[in-house]
Amino acid sequence: MAKGPAVEESTTSCDNGVEDCISGPRMSGASGGDDISSKNTFEMPQYSQTGSLSSFTPLSKDQQYIRTVAHVGFTKALLAQKPSPWTKSMFKLYCYLFVAFLNSCINGYDGSIMAGINAMSTYQRYFNMKTTGSSTGIVFAVYSIGHFFGCFICGPLSDSWGRRWGMFSGALTVIIGTCVQALSMTHAWFICGRFILGLGAAILTTAGPVYVAEMAHPAWRGIHTGLYNTFYGVGGIAATWTMYQTRNWASTLSWRLPIWLQAVASGGVLLMCLFCPETPRWLVSNDRNEEAIQVLTIYHGDGNRKSPIVLLSYKEMLEEIVLSGSDKRWWDYSELFNSTNARWRMVCVAGMAFFGQWSGNGAVTHFLPVLLDNIGIKDEATQLLHNAILTAVSFGAAVAGCFLVDRVGRRMVLMIGTSLFIVWWTIITILVSHFGKQSNTNTMGSGATIAFIYLFGITFSFSYTPLQVLYPVECLKYETRAKGMGMFDFFTSVAVLFNSYGIAVIIDKISWGFCFIYIAWDIFELIIIYLFFVETHSRTLEEINEIFKDPMPRNKSLQKHVILVTQNGILYQGLEGDQHEQNLESPLPERQF
């Protein structure tokens, strides 16, 4: 095979992985002007071990050793292109991604607003409600029921009309639901608005994250798609602080105004989403290949049609979508379950849906004022203030977590976070059982309980929030990605339905005893994540499919490859742990990629 392009001499170390190499050696020969076709794109065959390194032999100045990489082809493209996040085309891409982020903001606003409204006396008097019980549970649950029905139309809608029109239709539905809910005069009217909002949210939560994952530059897909879900916190901050300001208003505007403001983000999506480019994967699946190449060239190749990232991405899209076929059967969901490969994917998708809702965050998100009431903090203003502060702090933690998932890995972040959940809930259970009594006057004990509730919320935001939509999107192949995210929304709706209705009843009946449920469930989560969840970072979306083709996807995903960067190209050294000592003074094999 012909030698690869030369590597410019650099002293930057690659010992810490791909991220260091992006800012290190750069390969020449990436310019071009030729048209892209399936014949002149990167060839990335599987390579056998070509040679090994002695750990005792120092590397020369023109040789750099990358200890491990997840995927060789993806690493080569990043080394050759050396992408920059500060170019004009990348800033344009950020603007388009921001429009998609607003979809998450919409869901975050609604996910937080009912917790605050539920604690408002003006709302309770107007509809003759209380903070817990079956009637309150129904108000929370009907949103999930609407979400449930939306799950069956969101996938086919995004596949047939495109990700942009999916966002448009979802935003329009949310605006309609907002108007119905804000103008409601009866309890049934209010519930109807909640149902419509849930329906629109289901469409948004499919089209939005899929758009981000498919449009984001593959070098920063983890950060960008993780940031999508952190905007849930932006919506939550807006909702909680708005309600904190309107809490003392004597009129119904105290809860109607926060509802009306939900139309702000929805209106932004409605007005701007159709000005965004369609994702290249959807364009390829609809035989609009030239448009797909143009999008890749502008936003992933910085204007260079022969950019290594453009070449690699387009080739893999052709293989995955054109050769394998895209799904045009809007009614057929069997591809999600009809093979071992598909079922393993769905374990990861369904696991993320349930774990992302049942780890204990549902109780904190929807019923924090109730939890505070159980430990003696009964003042409405104080409850709303704590709710607002926790939302803001959690958002900061979620943003920080976005920059960790690509360095530590998705699977490790989830395992560390879940382990901490078990610790926090155990401590919270002990504290609430002791200080959660009506006779309690120990303010320090109540403060300690609040501190650990905050610790749980921060830990969840840091570890789970960036991955709640990133991980299932990555685990699904293009053919079933939109439908799979529809199923993810379905599973999430089932989980939220229990959170919103079941927890309201359970807390009303057994008070703090519900904490034991979360301890046991989080232990179960940790076991499932360890046994079945795969690692997906440092690969393109198409390269992740290689993991699930293996009989043991988890083990395959944890394999690391060793490569050597030299002045003549990159040498593949085999799988980590398979190296045998070899003196670098002897000739290295010429097989390169």
C-alpha cells in the first residue's frame, strides 16, 4: 500500500490520547479541489498488527507515541486535518446547533415549572389542589401521557420530512399547548394543555438531539450533544427564577405568566429552524448527495472538499446509508428488536431512558418543595428559592460534565455517577429519618439534609445530564436513529409517568421511606451499566456500528489500539496488551493506512 502523507515535525506529546494529537502533528496533503466520490474517499480497511514498540527504547524527535486510541481511522483523520473550533464556519455551525439546543430549553422549562407552580397557593386555590396526592399526580402524569402518544409519530416525521421540519412541528405544537394551558379556566382545561405540551415535547426531543448529533463536528460531538441536554437546565433556571419573582402576586398571573413565557423558546425554534441546513446523513438517505457534501465541506472541512474528515465521513455515510439502505417503512419498528445487535442497542437506549429518570432525580426535580417540607422548611418562598438555586448550580455542573465525557468516556462517567448516587441517597435516608419529624428543631440537621440533596442534584447533572440524549443517539444506527429516539422517548415517558404520579402518591403515603427505593434501584443500575453498556467516545457515528457487530459489544468497545506517528505516516501497532518488545533500531514494517 502507498505510503501516507508526511507528518510535519512537532514536539507536542500524544501520550494523553487523541485530544493532544489534534493540537500536535499535522499531515500534509489534505488540500484538494477534486470532486468527492465513493472511489476517491479514504480507504480504511482493517489492519493486522504490523509491529511493536519496546517500552525501553526512547522515541526520536520525529516519532510520537500515542498510547491508545479507540478507532484508528478516526484518529488518522483528526491528525491529518487538525480541526479548529474557532473558525468562521464553526461559529456558524454553533448558531445552528444553538437553535436545536432551544428544544432542550423548552423541555427543561416545562420540566421545572410544575414543581414551582404546584407549591403556589394561588394555583392551589384556583383549582382546589394540594401539593401531593392523586389529583396532583394526574396533572404531572398527563404530560407524560401526551409524550407517550407523540413517541409514535416523532420518528417517522423526522425521517420523512427531515430533522428541521421535526423541530418546526414540535415547536408549533408546544406553542398551541402553552396557549391552551395559560388560558385555562377549569382543571380539565389545564390538563388538556398539559397533554398537548407533552405531545409537542416528544417531537422536539427526537428531532433536536438527532439534529445536533448528526450536524456536530465529529471531533466535538460529545461536547456539543452533551451541551444540548444541559440547555434543559437553562429552561429550568428561567422557569424557577420567574416563579420566584411572581410568587407573591395575588392574582392568577403569578402562575399564568410563567406558563406564557414557555412560548419564548418555542417561538425561537419556530422562526429559525428552517434557516438551518439539513443534516448530511438525512440528505444522503434521500439521494441528495451533493448537498450533503456541501454541508460537510463547509461545517466539517472548513471549505475543503478533500478534507480528511469530509472524506472519511462521506465514505462511511455511503457505506452505512446507501449500501445498507435507509429505512423508508415508517410503520415498521421491528428493526429495533429483530437481531442480537439491535437488542443490545436497545438495552443501552432503554437503560439510559429509565436510569436517567429513576436514579432519584425525579423526586428532586418534581417534588423538591415537598422534600423540604418533610425536613421542616415550610415557607413557600424559601422552598422556591432552594428550587431556583439548585437548578442554577445543576446547570453549571452539567456544562462542566460535557467536557469530561470525551476524556473519561461515557461508560466510566455513568458508573462513577451512579456509585455516588448510592452513597448520597444512603446519607439522605439517614438524615431524613432522623430530622424529618414535625418535632425537629435542629436547623443544622435540616441544613445537612439539604446539602446532600444538592450534592445528589449536582452529581446527577455532572454525570447523567450530558449523556441522557448523547448516549442513546450514539448507540443507534442511522436507519433506526429517529425511530429509536422515539422509543427512547416512549421509555422516558413511562419512567416519568411513574415519577410524576407514582412518587406523588408514595411520598404522600410513606413520606421519607421512598428513599430506600432509590438506593436499591441505583445498585441495580450500576450492575447493568457495568455488564451491558458500551463505550462510544472517539468514534464517528458510523464507526460505533462496528462495536455492535461484535458478539460481545461491551468488550469490543473497551478495546484500545496502539499506533505510532512517524515522519512518514502512522504505523498500526495492534491492540493494547498484544505488543511484543521490538527494538526501534530494526526496520519498522511499511504497512500504513
